[in-house]
Amino acid sequence: MTVLPGTIEDSVKWFAENPHPDVLFLDIQLNDGNSFLFIEQANPQSMIVFTTAYDEYAVQVFTVNSVDYLLKPIHKDRLVNAIRKCERLLSLHENSLSKLLDLEQLLRTIAEKKEKQFRTRFLISVPKHFYTIQVTEIAYFYSEDKVTFAVTRDGKSHIIDFPLNKLEEQLDGKQFHRVNRQFILSVDSILDIQPYFNGKAIIKVRPSYDGVIQISREKVPALKLWLDEPYI
């Protein structure tokens, strides 16, 4: 509990320099004026409970968003009720603030997703010249002997100067999915998925791949969800 300085001027200065308390108990009659003058100057962001020996202020106190109005002598039951009312209002405020913060975080996340720019092309460097390929031309990526290849829809392979981990960050998750350590597939490249031993699966792609593209049992549900549901 904090006791404010003795004068209105000092109290206004204190409110300008310190965090406002949750609840203020204010006597309406002060030595150098009344608490309405203090409220006008300090603009406290606190819940206010007025205390006074005079009931002629009853209407005026509720024009400044007070929580309660206690007449002197103050009875214990009335004081307890006023405190409980403040506690309920504080609880509602905290819950609302928490929900607001959650909503703000959600909106930030959505905004970040909308604003994120995905890679649209790659520069391919070969002896004596270089060229570009569009991401839309690529059927899948795979890694072999620490070299990354992009296979375009015409069946040609191109060496990409990025590991799969980096590509995963740069590609649009609506179009590409990392199925295992070796492969990132575009949704259009998946021709067929066949059950395999121990819950695993074998993926056939187009253009065809000479080896076996295997996906673990743990990753199969995520692949099915990606293929079946819109990306959010």
C-alpha cells in the first residue's frame, strides 16, 4: 500500500513519475481542495473508491468512474465489499489483457506469414556461363553426397548451391514439403504413395527418380495432412 504525499500538487507530481496503483482510496475533502481537483490534474489510471462523511457528492463521484462510495464512519462489511469488487474488476481486466495479448500475437504471426517472401528463382552456375530456373519449374530437390540437386519438370538436374535445410526456409510450404533428410518434393511431383514395412511408405514421383524415396512412419501423417488440407 502506498500513501500519497500530503498536498494535491505533490500527489499529482508523484503520479506523473510513478506507476499508477491498481486501486485508490480517496477522501473527497482534502486540506488544500478536494480529490476531484486531483483527479482532473493527475488523470489516474486506477480504480477509485471514495470515502467521505458527506453524501452530497454521491452523484459526482460516479462521473469519474469510481468503483464505490463509502460514507464515514466506514463499516467493515462495506469496506470488504468494496475491496472484493475491486478484486473482481482487476481479475476481469487481467483476463481481458491476456486475451488481448494473445490476439495481438496471433495477428503478428498472421502478418508475418502474409509478408514473408518466398524464393521464386535460382541462379545456376556452370562452367563458362550461368542461367536461371524458376521455382515453378522445379519438381523436387534432393541431396546426394552433400550436393543438392533441383530436378525440373522436364527431367533435367541442376546443382543448387544450398543445403536442404536452407531451401526449406526459402520455399513456399504450400508447394513444397520435406519428406525426409534427402528430399523436398513439390505437391505436383508426387505421383503415388505406397505402404511399406513397419508403417513406412514409398513415394513415386514425376519425373521419375532412379532410387527409392522412403518416408518414415512418423512423417507419413504430416505428409497426408499436407496433401489433403489447405496450408494455413
